[in-house]
Amino acid sequence: MAKEYKLSPQRHQELLEELNYLTTVREKQVADMIKEARSFGDLSENSEYDEAKNEQGKLYSRKAELQEILENCVVIDEEEDDEDTTGDYIRLGSTVTVLDVEFDEEQTYKIVGSQEADPMNGQISEDSPFGRTLMGHNAGEDIVVDAPGGPVEYKILKVER
């Protein structure tokens, strides 16, 4: 069974645009690079040809990866309701403010699909240990995350959609 990828509508659109670019523009550029490198003569000692073929391999690999993601993705609708959703349970698309109990530090994260995770910018994957532990909880609850350095205790301060 293929892995299911959860994507926001924006990320889904970005991947579609990237695949379209690779198929329509980049593929032609790489083909032109190969054609030009062939014109330099002996292919056995032609570094330009080798580099162009490597670029072609990277292109085909990325296209296959994008096709795999897009064929097995679920687009998660993150639209907000008209009513106030503060305090709602944590799910994909939620923005969560937590308090690290040990260090008394507040941190804010957005829960995203694995294809969008960027922990350095506050976007954590629902598949990460921290993301998995947060899922389904509400503001005011205490959670314990099993981290590599040992358990870390957090208090969920706020949940927003």
C-alpha cells in the first residue's frame, strides 16, 4: 500500500506547478544541454555530456517523486468556520502555542503534513513525535513528548485554526 501524503491546498498547487515546470521547461533545457554536449565529440571523455546526463537523471527522479506524492495525496481543507474556533482540538492546520514546562518557554507551531514540515520556521509534521503527541488534544492539557534526550513535558496554552 502506498504512503498517503497530506497536503494543504497551497502545497498541492505548488507541487503541481513544479511538476508542470519540470515537464514543460526544464526537460527541454536538459535535452538541449545533452544535444550541445554531444556536439563536442567523443562521449567517453566528455564531462559536459556526463554532467548533462546526471542532470537528466535528477530531473527524472524529481518528476517521479512529485508524481508519487500527487497520486497518493489527500488535500486537507484548512478553511476556518465563521465561529470562533479558539480552543478547538489540535488537527492538521492548527496553530498551537505550548509552554515547555522545564524551561518555562512559550513556543508556537503550525501542524502541517510531512511534505510541508519546516521546524526551523515553526511548521512541524503531524508525523513527527511532537506532532503525533499533540494531535487530538485541547488547550489547557498537559502532554509528554518522548524525545531522544528523554521525556519533555509541555502545557498546551492555545489552539487556533
